[in-house]
Amino acid sequence: MASTADFRNGLCIEFNDQLFQIVQFQHVKPGKGSAFVRTKLKNLKTGRVIENTFNSGVKVTLARIERRPYQFLYKDDLGFNFMHTETFEQVIISPDLMENADLLKDGMILEIVFHAETETALSVELPPFVELEVVYTEPGEKGNTASSTALKPAEMETGATIMVPIFVNQGDIIKVDTRDRSYSERVKK
């Protein structure tokens, strides 16, 4: 058990029989009345963010969450297959627990978030950046830009389509930001 004084960003709590992570919180002490804590909570199952106000001093139940390193092996009709990097235990994760699953490369190391008491997987967190090869994109033409930030679609080796600058060519290896699926930079060979 913890109280509202223990709130911090990233803390996982049980609220309304579900698991939530505190995204943002603010202690408020109005001139009249009792203090309270205004929070934004992210549901660890659905990913939805809700706002909630707790009275100051209210007790909440902490949830034990563990992040474990896993290596992506392959995808089949049951889901995504991962192997723990230390124990070699394999686990199958359903596609609805993953965002940007089309950026996964074979052998990629990532973290899977587990609820420690029930040993259930909550989400899969990709690394912030991945390096992918461009397998197809239209060639960029000089002088074909109306602005300095001209973009074109490019198909990656994993099947994902990313918007890239016009100077990126087929065969280039680029760094992609997995949080917003944006082009970051070209990787030197």
C-alpha cells in the first residue's frame, strides 16, 4: 500500500480492478478545502489514458511490474514468438499487445512488461530506434521539391512503410524512431 504522497511518474498502481501507470501527477492545495492530487493514468492493458483526482492521503495498491529482456524469433498464426535472453524461456505474445509490430526485425532485443504477481504480459516495448534497410522507394529527382522537407514513402525490409526524405534511395539503411514511425537519419555503412 502507498499513499498519494508516494506518487511519481512511472509508478504502477491497481485502480478500479485494473493496472495503471502514472503518466503525470500534480499535488494541488487550494485556498479553501482539502488538498488533492490530479493524475493522468495509462491503462496497461488497453493503452488508454484517463484523468483522475485522488484526495490527499488516500491509500492505493501498488502493482509490481517487471521489464524483462527478450529476443524476437518469428511470427506465426499464434502470434509473436520471443525468447528470454538469459533463461531461454519462450513466450508467445498476441499482436494486440504490440504497437508498431511491423518494425520488428528477426533477432531484435526488446523489453516485455510483465505483471509480477500473475505473470501475464502487459505490453511489448520496442527500442526507441531501429535500423532498417529500404527495399523499395521511388527515386528522388533534383529540383522536385516545393519545400525543404519533401518526403516520399519507402518500404522497409520488415514490410513497414515509412515517410523518408527524397535523398534516401533503395538499399540505404536508415534509423527509424519507433515511437512515432518517423525517419531519423541515414546509417553509415
